[in-house]
Amino acid sequence: MDKSKPLLLVLFSILICGFYYGTVNAKTNDPPPFFEEEIIKGKQLTPLESQLMSFMTGLMVTEPKQAVELWLFGVNGRSGAVQYAMLSPSLRKQSRSKFEQTHWITGQSSPSVSNFRFTKVEKLSESKMRFTVKYDLWASYGDFDSGQKIIIVEKNLEPFREYWFLSSITTKYNQWEAFTLAETVLK
């Protein structure tokens, strides 16, 4: 994943500039862009919506593990935009308003998540995989135990749009952890 960091930083910088540009030029009562729905309806996108759609399209991955790694990159960097881009259409719809409420910033500064490791990979079908990921919760003043996520990744099977996305994220509750907005937390 280290090879992709410079590209992700460039893409993320473009996205931030787009958010800034759109925020500065947006009218007070303008609704947030739902460009995915606009494309389906065949409507013309604004330049900002086109930029965001290009960003999300650029993050579509062709390998299931890449989808999880990119989502984890977004978790580690507290980037709701990267996390959102890796979600299935149904998880996007279910969590979009939550991402907007947090201004696309997720997690917390301390303790943070680190040392992600894949402990189990299961092929459920040709288009569905389950990944078990363990990680540490760490702060400069000490360790806060570890966590585990079970992530289901599915392949979009539309012709010429075959990419992998996260369709389910399940995490066991930990009092120190800030959970991401599309997760199911088990107590």
C-alpha cells in the first residue's frame, strides 16, 4: 500500500480543494450534491460534482484486499471521503447524512488505530470475500487494547464497472474506540 500513498495524497488534495471551492461558491440554501443519483437520472453535473465523481471513480479497485486496505487508509487518516468511496451503494445511502454531519471527518485523535493486520481471509463466493482485521488502539500516553473488524467485500458485477466495495463492516464494541459511520457495532 506504500506505493499508492503519493497518489492518494494527490487525490485527497484535489478533493479538499474541490470541497473548499464548492463551499466558498455554494449558496446558503443549496442542497448537497447527490451526484450519484443525478448521473442515474442523466442530468448534467456541476464542475464540483464532476470532480467528486472523478475522485470516487478513481478509487474503484479491482482486487478485494485493495478495497479493505483503502478503506483502512481512510480510517487511519480519519477521512470520511475515502471511507465513503469504498462503500457499497446501500451503505453509502444509509450513512451519507452521518458523514455530512461530521463534515467528512471521522474517528478521533486519541486513541488512534494502528498496526492493521489481516488475520483471516475467506472466499465466500466468486464475488464475495470476508476479511478479519485486527488492529491496536494507541495513544502517546499508552495502549488501549486492540480491536477487530469483520469486513465483507463484494464485487460489482455490472459490465465494464467491475470493482470491489465494502458491503458490511462489523466491529465488537470497545469503550476507547471511535467507530466509523458505516459500521455495525456489536456490544
